Amino acid sequence: MKKIIVSSLVLFMSLAGVAHAAGDAEAGKEMATTVCAGCHGADGNSMVPLFPSLAGQGEKYIAKQIADFKAMTTRKDDTMVGMAAMLATEQDALNVGAFYASQKLNSTAPVDESKLALGREIYKGGNLQTGVPACQGCHGPDGAGNSAAGYPQLAGQFTDYTIKQMRAFKDGSRSNDDRKIMRNALQSMTEAELEAVAQYIASLK
Ligand code: HEC
Ligand code: HEC
């Protein structure tokens, strides 16, 4: 028993160490509040449904997305490829990531209440019949994600953005999920379930 506690403590500390080691929020602030602010909001809270909010998002996840946009293979976006190029090094991406991670999510995403019951059911418990896993297993009961593990925060995101990403994983046009985690998770999800879960995600604030 003691051994288990000790080893999970060591694991926890090393994960926390990884998340901590990297970015410098102060160094990332200027880029974020000038260049990126135009679309993602000065404090990382987007006002536009297809521009994701980054406030409170994990540093490691943000830096990974920047690297993936740059590589133009597993996540492609014409706008973001140019923006990512402005962050010359991995350290620059981590700094911007640390800035956003330090900001407070303040979502203004509208929600269609009529879809929340189904959305909650899928988010909390998945769909046993069709093999859809519970989203909260990785993204957390409140959608805050798990920053050390690189599982993104989803809470409060506009439904348009969330639905676009889910469809992209489903049809494989976004394939930057290690071990096909998301492509497999969404494979057998219906369009109605997908829309409902996006509404539930938008309602998590
Ligand atoms: C002209 C608008 C625009 C600007 C400026 C912009 N972005 Fe983006 N960003 C987008 C769009 C649109 C997406 C969503 C792309 C998609 O649909 O996959 C995005 C996605 C992202 C993502 C992925 C978020 C997620 O949840 O997966 C990150 C990280 C990001 N941007 C960081 C930045 C940074 C850092 C800057 C500044 C250097 C920046 N962006 C500047 C429009 C912009
Ligand atoms: C086994 C863990 C796991 C499960 C279960 C899971 N996800 Fe994910 N999800 C991830 C990871 C990891 C990523 C990030 C992949 C990457 O690096 O880009 C992700 C990314 C996403 C994104 C993109 C976020 C963004 O900002 O672009 C959405 C949306 C999403 N998941 C929704 C869901 C939904 C809805 C469910 C439940 C049906 C679900 N996920 C279940 C691990 C998981």
C-alpha cells in the first residue's frame, strides 16, 4: 500500500514537473495580447464562434497544437499555420501557452437548453451500446481537462468550434490525437449525439 502511494506521488510530482518546467507567462504575454488577441481575445476569451477560447487552456496542449499547425500534416488550418510560424521556437509556444493557461475562462457561448439532457448523458457516461466512451474520463467532470496529460480543457467553448473539431476527428481530417484517442472515441457517435455533447460542453462554465 505504502509503495503504491509513494510511486503515485512520484508520478504526480514528475507530471507536475513537466507541466511546470516550461513556459514563462510574462514572456508570452506580448505576443498573445497583440498578435493573437485579434482572434482569441486579449485575455484568451474569444468572441467569435469559430475562434477557440484559449483562457485556462493547458500550456502543453497549446504548444503541441502550435507544433502540429506548423507541421501541416495532422492538423491543418490556413490561418493558424501563418500565426504559428510567428512563434519561432518551442519555448516561444510554451511561453504563449503559459500566458493563456494563467488567464481565467469567461465564456459567453450561447447554449441550446433542449439538447443538454442527451449531451450530459454522453459526456458523463458515453454510449455503452455503440462504444462511445465517457468524455469526462479524460476531459474531467467539469470540462477543465488534464493539463499534465495534455487532455484539453473543453468547457465553455463555442459549439461551432467544438462541432467542427469533432467532425474533423471523425472524418480523419484532424489526426493529431496520439493513439487515435479521439478518432476512436467519436467513430460511432451519431450527429445528434455530437451536437448535443457540444451544447453540454458550451454549458460548462
Ligand atoms: C486571424 C485569426 C487568428 C489569429 C490572429 C490567431 N489565431 Fe489561433 N486560431 C484561429 C482559428 C480560426 C483557429 C481554429 C482552427 C481550426 O478550426 O482548427 C485557431 C486555433 C488555435 C489554437 C488551437 C486551439 C485548440 O483548442 O485546439 C491555438 C493553440 C491557437 N490558435 C493559438 C494562437 C496563437 C498563439 C496566436 C498568436 C501567435 C493565434 N492563435 C493567432 C484563428 C486565429
Ligand atoms: C481517452 C481520453 C479521451 C476521451 C475518452 C475523450 N477525449 Fe477528447 N481529446 C483527448 C485528447 C488527448 C485530445 C487532444 C488531441 C491533440 O493532441 O490534439 C482531445 C481533444 C478533443 C477535442 C478538441 C479540443 C480543441 O480544443 O480543439 C474535443 C472537442 C474533444 N476532445 C471532445 C471529446 C468528446 C466530446 C469526448 C466524448 C465523446 C471525448 N473528447 C473523449 C482525449 C480524450
